[in-house]
Amino acid sequence: MEKTTVSRDGTRIAYERSGRGPAVVLVSGAMSTGATTAPLAAELSGRFDVTVYDRRGRGESGDTAPYAVEREIEDLAALIEAVGGEASLYGMSSGGALVLRAAASGLPVRRVAVYEVPYSMDDAAVRAAAEYTERLTEVLGQGRRGDAVELFLRHTGLGEEMIRGARQSPMWAGMESVAPSLAYDDAVLGDSRVPTSVIASVSAPLLVLAGGASDAWWHDTARAIAQAAPDGRYGTVAGQTHMVEPGVLAPVLAEFLAG
């Protein structure tokens, strides 16, 4: 990351800017850094001034205890100020939950887009999310970073053989390094239900996307988010799943963000 800004609590936030045009800040999800959203930034930078950043506790950004979702909203406030005082926001997965809360808090946000925010749509999913929170708190409290990563991967539906393979991969050390931030994404998602009262305070135009090849519950969730917003709309990205291709997503985002 080339640049840094300082959040309200003194935490250093590392970021990079590229392109020219209206300002857009990209917010990554769990187990991700600014490098994860860099390919999407490259696709958008022909039309926008795009910022990617390492969320607190990841990559080159600092961290300050105790964690609170409000601190991450303040991080976004500092970034928006650094890039000109107003920006559109895009959030991927649990990063979308942070974006929704930030936009609802009254930050100077022009437009908001989110992709497949993993809220729960039935009681069984809410119970599973609560069990995940309890277990994650336990293993992180014991300093068991590898077990925390395993728990997250299992919670997202990855099979045991894939998890064993991931443990043997060169990427595992990097995943363990950001494992404590799994608690941050979990906190951003709250009790895992769609926070309709929060979303009702998002006054900016909101685009809620799901992949055309994703399971039906992703689309049910996206519709519920869009319906809770004063100016929300639901859309699909053809042929995509949760691992959305930047080159396919970018034109959909650009059309909306350009207004």
C-alpha cells in the first residue's frame, strides 16, 4: 500500500488509489486485504478514482484494541476524507455489511453497492451463525489461529478435504495472520439477520447484487436488503457465484456508480 491515513482512534490505515473520476472505495470481506479487491479496482480505474485498503488488523494497516464496528466506520470516514470528502462505497460479502452500516451512519456517501452479504434467511442459519460466533470467540481467545481459519472455512461450506488441502498450501500462513480479524467480520454481521432498521437509514441509492449461478438464498437475501432500503434495487451478475470475476462484475458496478 502506497499511502496511509489515520483513523479517529489513531489507527494507521493503509490504502492505494488508482484512476480518475468520481471517488469509489472498495471494501473487502473476511480473510481479505486490499490486494483482494485490487483486480476489481484495475477494472474500474478507467472511469473512477478507486481506493482499496487494508481493513484494520490486516495487511499493512494497524489495529487498536478493543475492537468495535464503529471504529471500522471511522476508518472509512478517514478514507473518504482523504480521497476528497465524498465517495461511493462497494462492499463484498461481510465487507458489504460494513458498507451498509457505514452508509447508514451518515457518512458522505454518494452511492452504495454490495455483493452477496451473508445474512441469515431462516432460523436454522441464525442458530448456526450463533454457534459459529461462540466457537470463534473460544478458539481466538485461546490463540488458536489455525483452528479459527478452519472454523471459518467450514462455516462457509468448504468440505473437509478442501480444508485439509488449504492447511498444506503456501497461503495458510497468510490466512492465519489475519485470523483475529474474523471476529471483526462476525461483529459487523451482528446476529446475522438482515438489519432492516439499519438499512432503512441508508439514504443513498443502493444496488444489491447476487451471482446468477449462486444458490437461491443469496438472491432472497439480496432482495430483502434492497427492499429494506429507501432507494434500493436488486440485481444479478450473470453466470457468477460468490467468487465473482472482477471483469464480469465491473461493468455492472460501473453503470450504477456512474449514476
